[in-house]
Amino acid sequence: MLETPTPMPLTDPHSHSPEACLTAFKADVQGLTGAEAARRLAQHGPNRLPEAQGRGPVLRFLSHFHNVLIYVLLGAALVTGALQHWVDTGVILAVVLANAVIGFLQEGKAEAAMAAIREMLAPHAAVFRDGARMTVDGADLVPGDIVLLEAGDKVPADLRILEARGLAAQEAILTGESVPVEKTPGAVAADASLGDRRSMLWSGTLVTQGTARGLVVATGPATEIGRIGGLLAGVEQLTTPLVAQMDHFARWLSFLILLASGLLLVWGYFVGHHDFSEMFMAVVGIAVAAIPEGLPAVMTITLAIGVQAMARRNAIVRRLPAIEAIGSVSVICTDKTGTLTRNEMVVAAAETQEGIFEITGEGYAPEGNVTPAGNLARLARAAALCNDAALSQRDGSWVVEGDPMEGALLAFAGKVAGDLRSDGRRLDAIPFDSRHRFMAVLTEGAEGRLTHVKGAPERVLRMCSDVNVPEWLARADEMASRGLRVLALAERPETDERIDPAALETGLSFLGLVGLIDPPRPEAIAAVAECRAAGIRVKMITGDHAGTAAAIAAQIGLENPHRVLTGADLDRLDDAQLALEVASVDIFARTSPEHKLRLVTALQANGLSVAMTGDGVNDAPALKRADAGIAMGQKGSEAAKEAADLVLADDNFASLAAAVREGRTVYDNLKKVISWTLPTNAGESMTVVLALLLGLALPVTAVQILWINLITGITLGIALAFEPTEVGTMARPPRPRNAPLLSGELVWHVALVALLFLAAVFGIFSYAMDRGYPLALAQTMAMNTLVVLEIFHLFFIRNIHSTSLTWAAARGTGIVWIVVVTITVAQFAVTYLTPLQMLLGTRPVPLADGLLILAVGAAFFAIIEIEKQIRLGLRR
């Protein structure tokens, strides 16, 4: 079990001054003594996440045998073994073992998820101990330690910032914020959301610029990332609707069949006065015919085939039942950063004295267009020279080294005028600092010495002497309202070789504004539209700001993009109010891991099947709770991948729509398998039951029933597992979460097909007996009739949502014809080869009677197809 974290002196250090935090933690800026650090380590424990206790590999493997239909399979193996039908026994046991091995290899996610989060903690940290700087193991950090950080460091524990110079941290894995967040020592409001606690650094995040000195206020399970690990360990993982229904259905169907078989045995022996051994064999045949013992195997194989199909669509399945779950989702809760967006900043707009410009292009590639055409050369030069980042091509794609916003400015400069870095040699610079909120660079080039400045509009505009400040502040606010992050750029000729900070306060020439955004993926827009057409509601849940979330939502086509609920709004709602609100609101901003988990749970409380996509550590608990958790494979954290059911290998939201389509196809194929198996099993068993109740000769013997189950029970079902996607699959609404496995339509189909089987088999059997044929020949004809009916039923069930009377439907798939030919050859062998005749008690069937059997099969197909067309017509 996860350990309970030791309470800390302050639960909200972000809202207290640095001095108050030092006092509360009994710490000093010169650090703890070695003895005090050892004492606190013993009190609070190491700075690592404790491992959750999991089941051992043996128990995990054995748990995959704990299923009613698997018990039935094992029971059937015992019966067939007792009857010395070793082929049947071998096939059944092989299927049971394959099911267990596949399940064992696919599952065990929770332990891996916790391990992935543990690996995110920094291995070492620079601290003050005994008044001297030293490096210690990250696990040895304790509350009260003073930690030193610089750009590129991973934050080793939750820290209250004491001192900071130009500090920024990338917190996307925890908060969902697209860009690095400026950090300052100043206290913030006690109720500030996680992303707004600028006075804190969080364990597992990355320092992107600047330096800092911080006080350790939480370690191990008490950190924010540790708290997420605790949430993950405590999240109940839901079973999928089909798995739950199949377990319930199999339990009661098996009990019913076994009870009915026992009563029939008692009735036949005591009332019908049949020989007990013969009656027992007949009842075994009935039970084997009626119980769908091959169904778990065919379901597993169908899901495994779906795994391969999804892999071809870049969706990697980590748990087999998730395929069925993704096909049934009615709501997709998606993270924004890196999922709907590229997680790459890009300059999307610029405004200068000449007008407003739109800039196109993707990612950090310096390729794109400016509309309308205009002279942005000076603005682009300032963006390129007042910049510490670098762009490079790696494996055919452009990547940024440094701040993503500065990388976007370099790409913008490249789009406007190519590489401008060569235009100036840097002489001096003032790095960005959150206190003065600008960066300045002095360069010398063809136009002499120039100082370029970039920073917050409200700061830079007041440093310019040639601009209407209120007007341009209003323009900057208008850009920000569109979800853009706005920077102002300015320049001034210089004569000195150094920058005088005081002289920068006035006299600059304003160049313009640039608006940056983490843009939506183009393919995500199409994918959202396809999901909406399929009746799937898409909801954005992000840690980013409400304005940014609303702007992206409008671009990707979410419903009602102007209504946004923030984490603070959610905190004011109880569970009942949240369940009402979540149905109509599609955008949730500034959310924490608890908020995401609450939202998924609230949607499920409304009876909806929920898919959750994400890539950060903060998404892991909700990914685990969702009916289908989907992580991004390229930019996703290992914790998110391990908590998810599926991983999108290409981070392409469009692959999600393809996965939904494939999931619906798999579910359709599972329904086809069930819709084929239950009626045929019912038809087989009813022929024997009716004969026993009427005191007639059995139309099919017990050993012939076992043969039919062997040759058709799994093979024809497997053929259905390979069926392609039917036309209109994504035009159907999602099925309800509580949709019954045995719908009224399926029950009617089972009854109709069973009665037609009964009529056909007894009809052929009675015809043969009337012709004076030997009993063995009549039973052979009845057995072949059952096989022919099952083959015709296969061609019918391949198109459960459309007509089967088309050339495409008749042509079938390669696997269908392989199976049909195999079964036909096998039936010819047992009917006409003497050794097999002796084994199954069969006789050769005359050609005319064989054609009659085929005609009966065709008539059966025509009847059920006409009935389907009537039913489809009434549905329209």
C-alpha cells in the first residue's frame, strides 16, 4: 500500500512570504546541518514514491482463468477427454492457455504506471548543508533543505522559491500549460490554482531558464506528483460493458443449460425409461451443443485481430477489452496541449503601423506565408536578434533548443526574410527577468549598432516615444482575447558598446506586436468533426488558461466554445451539480488531476462511456478511470502511457477517430460472433431435446454434435472476426453504456433461427426415414443439414446492419471462403470416407439428397434475409 505522507508545517506555502516559510520549516538560507537532515529523513522518509503492492506474476496469470466460460471450457475438456475425443480436448485446452497468456502479457498497468512516475524524480540535487554547497542524492532531500537550480535542471522536490533570476519552468506534464511559466518569489493567493502558483516549483518539472534558490516544502508522496501517484493507485479501473455483460450472461446461461441438462437426464431415465449410459451421452451432447464453450476463445481471437488492425492505424492496444470500449464511447475528454494542439509555439499574427498580418506555417519550420504582403523585415530582425534560442533540423523535422516562444520567433523571422542572425554581432544583452519583463540585446551590423527589445506589451510600449500607448494596449488585449500570447518589439540606434538599462526607459521606436499560440493540429479539426458525426461529444479538459482554451476550442469546432468552466468553478460545485453541468459544457480550463478525475466520473454517472486522452502525468489518474484511456506515444509521459489502455504511436488525434471506427468494427464482429453462435447452438441442442421429449430416434448423435462443434464452432466464428468495417459504421450513434447483450432483436433472432433449424433438420430426417433410408443415413443427412445451415447463417450474419443480397456480400472475404472450403472438405470426408464413417456412424449421401440439403439451406437464407429486410424497413 502507498504510505501516508507526513503532514507539512504549511499546507499553502505559496501564499506565505519566503521568510514565513523558512520560519515554519525551521530552516535557514545556509541550509540544514547534516544531523538535522538525517533526523528529518528518518521522520519524513526518502524523497521517492513508495511502490504499491501488486500481485505476483503467478497470481496474475492464474487470475485469467477466473471466468465462468473458461470454467465451462475446462469442464468441456474433461468431458471430451473422458470420451477420448483428444482432438477436441487439445483444441479447448490450447484456447484456454492462449487466452491466459495474451491477458497476462497485455495487463498489469498500475504497477508500471507507478514505476513511470517514480522515474520522473530527479536523481541528484544541489543543496546547502552545513553552510556549504554540495550534491546529494535526490532521495535524500528533506523538508527544509535549500536547493539551488539553474536552466536545464529537473526540479527534485516541491520547492517554495526564495530567490529567482529570470526563472521559468516547463510544467506541461503537471498543469497542461503550453509554454514555460515565469516564476517569482512573491506570495500568491491561497486559493490560486496549481498553474498560477508562481512562487512554487514542482517536483518532476524542468527549469527552462534562469536560476533559483528554493526551500523544500514537500518530498516523496507529499509532492504534487506524488499525490497524483496516490490518486492513480486509488482509482478504480472499470471493466468494459461487453466484458461485464459476457461474464454475467455466461454465468447464468451455463447454469441454466446445466440445470436443464440434469433435469432432462432425470426425466429420460425415470420417465422415459431410457438406458442411463445412452441418456447420459445424449445429455452431454445437448450440453456441449448448447453451451457456447468456444465463445471466449473466439472473442479473444477477435480482440487480438483488432489489436493488429489498430496497430496499423497507429493505435497500440495495451489491454484487449479496451478495443471494445473505444468503439462504444459516447464522450471523449481530451487534453489540449500536445493532443489537440502540436505542443509547439508558432507566431500566428502580427500587427505593425502598416496593418494586421496573418502568418501561416506549422511547427518550428521557417516556412510559411505572410498575408497580406507587407514589410515586416524590421520586426523579423528584432525577433531574430533579441533571442537566445536556436533552430535545427533533426531527422527531417525542425526542433528548438531553448525557450519555445523564442524558437517560434526565429521561425517567424525565417518565414519573413530568411536567417537574420548574420545581420548583427551581439555586443551586450540584458536577459529577461520577471521583475522588468523585457529582454534587450545590443548588436552591431550593416546598419550600425542597434538595441532590440522584446517583452510584455504594457512594459515595452511605455519605453517607446513614437506610439499611442492606450491604442496599442487595446490592440494587444484584443489579440490576447483570441487566445494569443502577445509580445511587443522595439529598437533604437546606439553608439555605446554597452546597454544602459536606465536609458532604455524611453526613446525606443515601436516595431509591432506578435501573437503566439500553440496551434491546433489540422488533422484534429477533421477528427473532431468525424467524432461529432458519429454522435460522440468531444470535451476539452486542460490546465491552460480559459481564454487560450476557448480560442483553440473554437478553431477545432467544439460546441459552444465561449462557455468555459475553470477549476475554481468546479470546486464550487458538488457532485450532483457537476453531473448536470458536465452534460452541457465542453471546455474546462485550469484544471487539476482531481478535477479531471471528477469530470470523467461525473460523465460516467450520467450513463456515458468515456474516453480520456492525454499526455501528461496530470492525466494519468483520469486515463486509468476512463472506460478507454488513450495516451500520446511520442510526447506523452511514461506515466500516461502506462496508465492508458491505448497509446497513439503518432500523437495524431486523427488516429483516435480511426481507433473508434476500428473499435466499432471489432464490436460489430463480436456481436456477429454472438449472433451466429447462440442461434446455431440453440438449433443444434433443440433437435436432440425435442427428439428425447417425444420419444423419437435422435436425428443427430452425441458424437456427431461434438464433431459439428469442432468443425464449425470455432472456425466459422473466427471467420467473422476478420470482417471489414461495414458501410455507415461511423454514421451510427454510440450504443448506450447499459445496452443489453441480449437485446430483444437478438432474442427474436435466436428463437427464429432455432425454430428454422429445428424444422429443417427434422424435415430432412423425416424425409429420409419416409424414404426407407437406414437410421444412420438419415442422421448423416441431418448432420450435414446442420452444417449447411450454419454456413448459410454465416453469410447472412456478415451484414447485420445492411442487406446480404449484394455481390460484395456474396463474394465474402478470403478467410470466409478458406473456412467454408475447409468445412466442406471435412464434411465430404466424414460422409464418404470409410474410416471416418466408422468413427462418426455416417453413411454416404446420394447426390440428389445432397442437392436437396443445399436447397433447404438456400430457403433458410431467403427466409431470414426477408425477415431482416422487413425489420430494417420498419426501423427506418
